[in-house]
Amino acid sequence: MRMLEAVAHWEAILLIAGFGVVIGWRLIRSAAFGGLLRANDGTFSPGRVQLLVATLGAALEYLLGVLHDPMHLPAIPSGIVMAVGGSQAVYLGLKAWNIFGPGQKR
């Protein structure tokens, strides 16, 4: 009976991982990510880069927490909340500065 449980466990993991690989592959092949790190005027946007890095880092840390104990969802550490919130604040601040800052046409 234990072997059946182990096989079912690994089969479920492989199925979910396979779904993730297929979805990721289709996203990469069909989506246009060319403008992901560019501002509206076509220039490189460091604000978007730091937002992407902070979001991916937080997601990776949470995923590692889930993999460490798959029976329970981990509590979100306050450091992750502060990092993502700070990243969002910086991004929105830079966006507001670019729109409403000095030297901008109104």
C-alpha cells in the first residue's frame, strides 16, 4: 500500500510539472515579451526590471517553502511582503515622476 501511495504522489508531481512545462513553453512561443522591460516610449525601464526581479524572487522563495513542506502552505514572511510592496512603491513612484515630474508636458 505504501508503494501505491508513493507512485501516486510522484505521478501527481510529474503531471503538475508537465502542465507547468507545457504552459510555460506555449507562453514563451506565443507571447510577445519584447516590451516587457521597456517603457511606453520604447526605452529600457530599470523600474520594470527591479519589479520583475522582486516579484520572481518572492515567488521563488514561496515556492521553495511549499516544496520544503508540501502538506501545508507556508505563511508569507513579512520580508517578502515588504520587498514586493517596496518594489511596487518604487515602480509607481518612478512612473508618477515620469508622468507628472518637472519637464513633462501637461
